[in-house]
Amino acid sequence: MTTLNRPRIQGSGILVTGGAGFIGSHLVDHLLQEGAREVVVIDNLFTGDEENLEAALKTGRAVLYRDDAELNTSLEYIFTKHQIDLVFNCATKALNYSFLNPANAFSTNVNVVLNLLELQRRGSFKALCHFSTSEVYGSAVYEPMDEAHPKNPTTTYAAGKAAADHAVESYVKMFDLDAYIVRPFNNYGPRQNYKGYLAGIIPITAWRILNGITPELHGEGLQSRDFIYVHDTVDAVIKLHGVMPKGESVNISTDNQISIRDLLQQICAEMDYRGEIVRKPERKSDVLCHNASNEKIQGMIEYSLTPFDRGLRETLAWYQQTIKRTV
Ligand SMILES: NC(=O)c1ccc[n+]([C@@H]2O[C@H](COP(=O)([O-])OP(=O)(O)OC[C@H]3O[C@@H](n4cnc5c(N)ncnc54)[C@H](O)[C@@H]3O)[C@@H](O)[C@H]2O)c1
């Protein structure tokens, strides 16, 4: 038990929803390294990939169920087969999907967490770490955005994530559940989906350059983001497990801002691409600025951040290696 009376990661049975995805699969690796007894993954492989779990599955202490966490029966059979103490909820459908199927992007974000909260209310597991997103804040009303910043979602993806946060907070108030919220800002790193319309800016640009397709910039590219290396996020989530009070949320972010235009230029330089960049119209609902406050997390854990240049270099090297196999 931690000082919070929460089961420790070491020796626990842990469920990770969306664990074959980008952040989830790194989390699975770290949980296993921390000595989790068993890590069970439920992922419908919407954007996730079994290959992301290759190392984890080889340990013999991880299991993957290709199933839908929006269906409570799918979660229920997992709970009858496995002794689960802790749940990390990473399942989501990518932000870009909300421009294609706004209603489902919203409902996935809401239904998965409601299923989990109902299971927790019935005593099926002890503690829930729910993954929120900086997108719930919308464009900054004040800067840097701390945890008290108003929630102003500008997409149905973010609206679903904001609703999920409210669900977690209200279940804690109503039923005294041990649940809390971690709120990462933009993550980058190996294993982030690079395929098609749902891919984020770093992977899609790497994919385009490696396939001889011109990279794209939407609008002026002046919108800025706070990019954090996925290993730093997962390291923070593991440390927060021991100290995070129930019902609270915490930003996981850096102190750095980079504009999308500068980011594209940095990727091109790193990949030795000297061609043009195609200008596309600005995307509706693009949040202009995400300048985060990480004061709270700094006060809670020993917080170490990888310099962006190094993280980006490692990430692009991974894409070069991985995408080359498919080109
Ligand atoms: N990547 C980021 O920059 C970022 C930033 C802030 C917050 N987050 C949050 O972190 C969490 C993980 O994000 P990610 O970047 O790893 O995304 P991801 O798309 O790589 O992973 C999400 C996983 O959920 C799975 N999934 C989708 N619907 C499902 C369902 N109904 N049942 C089971 N599995 C389902 C997908 O197949 C995928 O593997 C999410 O909650 C996301 O909102 C991510």
C-alpha cells in the first residue's frame, strides 16, 4: 500500500484500457518494469497496434484482449478472469476522428470511463488513474494554464474528455472512490500512430518525408503547443500513483512552447529535407495556444524532462527505422 492506502504497482494486477496505443503501451512497459504482477490490456486496435506490446507480451506477465471497452460486458468478463487492483484508463479515439465522427469520438471518451467507474463503485478494483488531456482547456483564458483553468472544449473529442473528467470528479464526491486525473499536454515519441488522417503532426510529417510526399502546414502555423516526451509522461504517471490525492487532477507538461511552424522546420532540418512545405487552410477549432503550468506536478514528484531536441531526434530515428520497413 502507498501512504494513500492505494495498492502499490509492485505486485498488483493492473488493467490498462487502450494499452496497445502510444502512451498506453509505454505505460504497460513501465508498469511491468516496476514489478506489476500482471498487466491486462483491453484495446480494440482502433489506432493501437499489437506490435507496440511485443516486448510486454514476451514477459509472460501481460495479456492483450482485442475488445471494446465501451461495452461493459467486455470489461466484465476481464474482471471475472483476472484479479485487478488498479486501472489506468488510456482508451480514446484520436482528436482528428472527431472531425469525421463527432458523436462517437465524444461517446467513446465518456462511455469507457463510466463503465470503469461503475465497476469501481461495485468494488471490482481499488484505484483508477484516468487520462485527461490539455484539449479540455481550449484556448488559454489566462497563461500559464493551471489545473483551475476553465474547461472550454472546442472539439467533441475534448468535450467528451471534459465530460469524462467531470464524471470521475463526481463519482469521487458521491461514492468516495479512489480515482484521480492526470492531464498530459501534447506527447511525442516512438509508437505514436503515423498512419493516415488520424496521425499527429510529428508522425505524419515524418511519414510524408520518408514517403517522398511534401509536408503540410495548416494556416500560418503560429499556433503553439507544449510537447512532452512520452517517456517523461509515463515516468510522471508512475511516480504520481504514490502521491496523487483522490478527486484531484494534475497537468503533465513542460515549460516549453513551440509553434507548429517552427516544429515543422525542426523536423525537416533533422531529417535533412530541403523541399517545400505545402500551405493548407487553417483547421477549424484549432486551439491557438497551450501554455501550461507545471507548478503543481513539480511540487508533487521529482520531475525530470528530456530536452526537446534530444527527444525529437530519438523519435525521428524510430520513425526512420519503422517506416522504412513499410516503404
Ligand atoms: N498523445 C497525446 O499527445 C495526448 C495528450 C493528452 C492526453 N492524451 C490522452 O492519453 C491517452 C492515450 O492517448 P494516446 O496518445 O496513447 O492515444 P492512442 O490513440 O495511441 O491510444 C488510444 C488507444 O485506445 C484504443 N481504443 C480506442 N477506442 C477503444 C475502445 N472503445 N475500447 C478499447 N480500446 C480503445 C485505441 O486502439 C488506442 O490503442 C488518451 O486518454 C488521450 O486522451 C494523449
